[in-house]
Amino acid sequence: MSLQHIQQRSDELFESIVAFRRDMHRNPELSFHEVETQERIRTFLTAHDMESTVCAETGLVVLIKGKNPEKAVVALRADIDALPIREANQTDYCSINDGVMHACGHDVHTSSLLGCAVILNELKDAFEGTFKLIFQPGEEKLPGGASIMIREGVLTNPDVHSMIGQHVMPLIDAGKVGFRSGLYMASADEIYITVHGKGGHAAHPHQTIDPVSVSAHIITALQTIVSRSAKPSIPSVLSIGKIIGNGATNVIPNEVYMEGTFRTFDENWRAEAHQLIEKNVNGIAQSLGARADVEVRKGYPYLENNPEVTHRARQCAVEYLGEENVVDLDIWPAGEDFAFYSQLVPSTFYRLGTRNESMGITSMLHTPTFDVDERCLRIGPGLMAYTAIQELAFRCES
């Protein structure tokens, strides 16, 4: 169970793991509809002598038991769903499902965990404890597949003591990985607002209650929630990303519809901000003669990396890749439903570099041109396996 053996097996599995990734990339499925994806994963696991059980309808869970399996349990997670994006890449593994694309690297996460599973299963006579492998649906859509799997008991029977997640990062070169201890990713809530006014001819605004003007006041005022109500020490983001008025050059509409997001890293402030959003929207609309419907839909909590688990994982990466290939991360205000796990179990969520400027692989996540340098899959499975084995050994000795 030496480091060199795990590195060698990861290298030997590279071609088969890349082949699985490309097949999954060609056939993406949206959140909670990952029926064929689930079957592909199950088929791969069966071919490598591993059994799986269904969780959250389209998810799978695998137990790999070593000696004394009850001593400790470490969970590993990969998400399996795709995004509603039309792929613009021209590759032989381009999505064949029009309007659906693996633009967030979940094909890489799944493929990497499958390779990791093969390595761990081959070594099960050499370690104590149990690994719980979680292939999770619906990361990209509320309420988040993680919350459903937790509700169905994925962290119990047997109870999980530590958890590890891996996610691609196009800002880091392939061959490198990144870690951050403590606060890492933001909570992610959705804002839905409809401003009801009174439409009419744009040449006679005095005869209307202009919901466009009211909405402009609301959008401007919402920004002061972050700039004037949040503590400067708490990072926060409030953005309105969608506005529909459906008027015309000479028509003031009856209503305006808006959507946005609020993100932060503190649960108490998060709850306070929700109240301020509703109060500001309703107050401004009323003061200008309009009426507003506002809903703040609570999404994923903030993600916090346990300092001790992250320190051990980072040290494993240094041993596996060398200090020069391990980087420190800044906070990342995107949302991630792995946060549901990290709120309950000591966890670490690290980044696998996928960037290669010489190959033109530089596009960001959630874009139609996102792709990865597949050489990341030469190290991804082995690094996760080595990290998991060391974490399990620590838990068994504790």
C-alpha cells in the first residue's frame, strides 16, 4: 500500500478512466434525471467487483470494507449531474444531448472517484475501517442532491467520521491541486421579485405606476444591504441577474420580474439579510405606489473545510505531488452542496487543476467552452485514494 504503488495504479488506470469520462461527457443528464449515468456507473463498479446501492433515486453508494470495518468510516463524494448549457466545443466527445453539458467537471469528478474506487477495492485487505463512496445526483439544482442523500441516511449506517470531496479548477494548471482551510465557499440563496404597477403609454407616465422605475430603485437599494448593513469582515454578494419588463419604447408595462442571488459566509448574517431584502423591496415598492412579491429561496449553506482534515489532506498532496504542485486557495463565493456534508461531518473539499494554456483549455466553469486537460485524471484517482487511506488510518488510530 505504498505511495508509489498507488501512483502506479492511478497511472495504469488512466486510459480507462479517460474513456469513461468521455463517454459520460457525450451523454450528460440534468439534475435528478441521471438515469443512464447511474447505470454507467453501476456497470463500471460491477465490472470491478463492487456492489452499489441506490440512494436519492439516481444516486449510488458503495461500501469498501477493510479489516475491522467498524473501526472508522471515511466518505468520498462525486457529483454526477450536468448543466442546461449547449456545448460549443468541437471534440470527439462533445455532448450529443442538445442543450445539456458537463460544464462543471462532474464527469471528471465521477471518473476520478471510480478510479479511486478500483484502487481502494484492490487494497481492502491492507487497511482497517470502511470507505463509503457517494455518487451524488442533483448538485446543480435546489434542494441539492446532498440534502436528499443526507435525509435518506447516507452519513449513517455506518456513521461517517470524515469526508473528502474533489472539484475541478480551471484557474489551476493540470498537475496541481489547491486547498483552503476554514471558510471556503459561500451560501447560495435565490431571490425572486415581481413588482406590480400600472402600465400605460410611455408618453403619459403620470397616468401610470411605473414598475420599471420602481425596480430600478429596488436594485440600487439592495446593493446597500451589502455595502452598509453587512460587517466588512463578512464577505457578501447580492446580484440581480435577470430582469423582464416586456414593455416597449412607448409602453410602460404592468409589472417587472427579477431574479438574483445572495451569497455570504455567515449563517446569522444570512438570516438577517433575508429579512432586509424583503423589507427593502416591499418598503420601496409601497412608497412609490406599487406592490411587490418577494421570495428569498434558501439554498446551500456555506462550505467550511475542517482545519485538521484539510491539513492532513494537504500534507498527503505534498507527499503525492511535491510542495511545488500544491497551492493555497482564496475564498470562492460560488455555492456547492457539498456544504451540507461539511456542516455535519469534518470534511475537506479541494481543487484539482485542469488548466492548460498551451492547449487553449482556459474557459471557466459553467461556460459552453469549458473543458479540461485530461491529464488531471492521471493523478486525480490516486491522490484521492492516498488521501483517503491516510485519513482512514488516522481515524482508526484515534
